[in-house]
Amino acid sequence: MLTHTTILDPVVDTTLLFDGHSKELYQDSLQKAIEYVKAFLDNDSFYSGISIDELRQKTDALSVQNDQTLSLDHALAQIKDLYLDNAISFHNTSYVAHLNCPVLIPALVAELISNSVNTAVETWDQSTSATLIEQEVINWITTAFGLPKTADGVFTSGGTQSNFMALMIARDHYAFKHYGINIKENGLNDIVKRFRIFCSEKSHFSIKKNAALLGLGYNSVIPIPTNERFEMEPEALVLAIEKEKQKGNIPIAVVATTGTTDYGSFDPVETINAIAKEYDIWLHVDGAYGGCYVLTDTHKHLLKDAQYADSITIDFHKTLFQPVCSSAFLLANDDHFKYVSHYADYLNPIENKDNEFPDLIVKSIQTTRRFDALKLWFTLKVAGEKTLAEYLETVHYRALDVYDILKNDIYFETVHQPALSTIVFRFKALGIDNESVHDTINLYIKNSLFNSGTASVASTKLNGKVYLKFTLLNPAITVDKLQDIIGWIKEKGLTYQNIN
Ligand SMILES: Cc1ncc(COP(=O)(O)O)c(C=O)c1O
């Protein structure tokens, strides 16, 4: 038991603290960790295929609750067995499931630096130059979008948080501008409960989830039908806005998704922007998936009118080869951050508000926040914007290649020409009419490929039917490899048919 004494030397063992005394230990420890991570890269498959029961047993056997400490070597060996041998490898080209990208080495170097220094981007006295680096990276991306000089932004934990900020600011701004209601001070009232948000039926679920978190409820989100390319129908948007007005509800915002999660489709931002301006409602562009394509020659025209948006979500951890987290929320008018800002005497007193030292905490819904901007700064410096754009164009072209292969194969049904780097399709066993049998076969294919560690393919539903989905984010993937994965899918589908 420690007691309160006044002695000169520390009474506790501080060997493991990262400080001037532990430089050798730091270097040796990281070197050892690097060897383990290098070995992880040698795993043949994207996943060991281990069962959840075996993983539970391992987790229990290596429980942290027995208060026994280990040497670093021993702990590394344990974490290899429990985690590194069984983690999903997003760099493995057999992984084509979700929006997880392989990461770039400069970003990992930056991550090591910022994690070790442990900067928290909150107030100037905690983050100094990190504040300026974050602002510099935000300026780079607002310029890429052509946002006005009044624009600003902040790094967030991901697209879900960025979309939350967009809807919250849209709600509070509309309430204040049109009704003089100060939600930050007084909370919601009956008028706010009539607020309505419009987005395509294919938009990300975080729009609904966030509307609920904001006290507006799922039903405040009005889904707008899409065309055969899964893009929002602007005429349907106008009809829906008019219909809600007739019901006595109050349209406040429209979300244009640029890169829907399943189809990569881009809502027509130009027309949606004109409608938003006509009705004087907030335009949010959810570019979590497709926003980074503003850097490409192939897609930048689709994002041209994002410059007129009130806010934008962009996820660098989806499509700019950054480790999680790396995401930004951009606002066309930095004054609107006032709906988020708070001044605390102990941290960022109000009297310092306009001094020359920026406190980025006033732009965030978080308090302690990671210095994620450094990864992107490093990536831009070392890899460069052009290389990143080429990677994005490459994965788009690979998706088009997959489309060409599948649409010429009688065993597959495709539903769209890829707009970005996803492709949704379905294995069709010949001679079977029953759609639910096809659903079962497609789920069997997905699960058996995953469980055997062969390939990770996603699934989704369209009109109630199960489809498979590739999300391509690895520029190292080849057409040959894609053909292999398609071959494995076919093999599993035919096997199922033969044994049932
Ligand atoms: C269009 C879109 N918006 C938002 C999100 C949420 O992003 P995050 O997972 O970074 O919270 C996603 C995630 O897939 C997405 O596809």
C-alpha cells in the first residue's frame, strides 16, 4: 500500500513510461512489435477461418483479469496467437467486402509519431503546431472542393460523426434563422418536431440514426426514390418536400450522397443544390465514400457542385488509404460552428475566444481528440495527391472489369454498372425459379468463402432479394485475382446445388 510521503525519488516503478529515460526500451519494443506485424503480412489468407468458439477460448485463456504481468516478448507472443493470426487483412486482395482500405506506410509512420507524442487536438496549449497542421490539411480539402473562403472543417471519428454534425448544425441553424429558437440553450420544442430531412432511399443508415439521436426521430427522415442507377430522383424530391409542407411539416435539409455505400452512385448534386436553394434548406453532401474522388479526373465533375453545399462529409479512412480514424466534416460558413462550440473556464475560457491562438475544440463535438490530420499530411507529402488519385481511378476501373466479366457469364445477374468501386451481383443457379433458394445459395457462398478464409465478399439486399457485393479499394488487385474470386463463387454455388 502506497502512502503520502515527501521523498525525492519516485516510489513506483516508472520504467514503462514513455519519457527521456525509456528511449532504448521504446526502440527495442517497437522493433519487436514491427517484427510481429511484418509476420502478419506473411499470413496467406485474409483470415485464419478460426471459429468463434476457439477464439473465445483463447480470449478466456489469456484473460487480462488475473492481474499477472508478462514480459513484452511474452505479451507479443500472446497477441500474435490471439489477434495477429486471426485478424482480417484488408491488404489481402481476397478481401473485397466492405469499405476498408489497405493503408499507406507514410500514414503509419505519422500514426506512430502522433500516438507516441500523444497530442490531443483540443486547445492551443495542448496542440500548438498540430492545430496548424490540422488546419492546413482542412484548407487543402476545402480548396479541392472549391468551397468558399469562409469554409472551415474539423477532423472527426468517421462519416457517422460528420453526418451527425451536419444534421445537428442544419437543425439548429434552421430553428434559429426561421423561428429564433435557440436549441443549444433551450432544447427541442413542438416546432422542431415537425422538421424534416430528405435523402435518397439508398443513403447511409447514419442519417436516420443521427436524426434519432438528435431527437427528431427516424420518421423525420423522408426517403426519396432513386432511378435505375440508384441516384436520387430530383422530381421525387420536390414532390416529397411539397407533400411534407402540405402536412404541416417543415423541410430543413437535404442530403445528397456522393457515393452510396452499396452502389457507389452519385446523387445529382447540381439539381439537388438548385432545389435546396429554392426552398432555402440546408444542403449536406455525404461524400464519406465518394468524396475523395474529387481528386480524380474520372469523377471530379460529379462533385463540382459540392462547392455550393452547406456541409460535406469526407472519409479518408475509406478512400484515401488512411488508418482508422481519418475523416473530416467541412462547413461552407465557419460561423456555423457556433452551434457546436462551448467555452469552459478550465479549458478554453470565453475571454480567449478571439485571441490569436486557435482552440480547435470549439469546432468539435469531442473534447479529447486524436491528431488524425498528421497521417494525411504525411501521406500528401510522401505519396502525393496524384498517386492517390491514380489508386482511386484504378479501383474504379477494376470494378468496371468485374462488371464486364459478370454480365457475360450466365451464372450471374448484375444490377448496375459500377459508378465507383463497388459491384452488386448475384449467383443464379441454372434451372431454379424460386428466389428464396437463390438467396440461400448466395448467403451460403458468402459464408463458406469467409469461414474457410478463402475470400471475404459482402452481401446486401435489393427489393428483398440477397445479392453479393464487391467493394474494391486495393489498387494492387488484378483482373486475374478478381477472376479467381469469381471462380470460387461459382464453385461454391455449384457445390451447393449439387449437394442439395
Ligand atoms: C455514404 C456513407 N456515409 C457515412 C458512412 C459512415 O461512415 P463511418 O463508418 O466512417 O462512420 C458510410 C459508411 O460506410 C457511408 O458509406
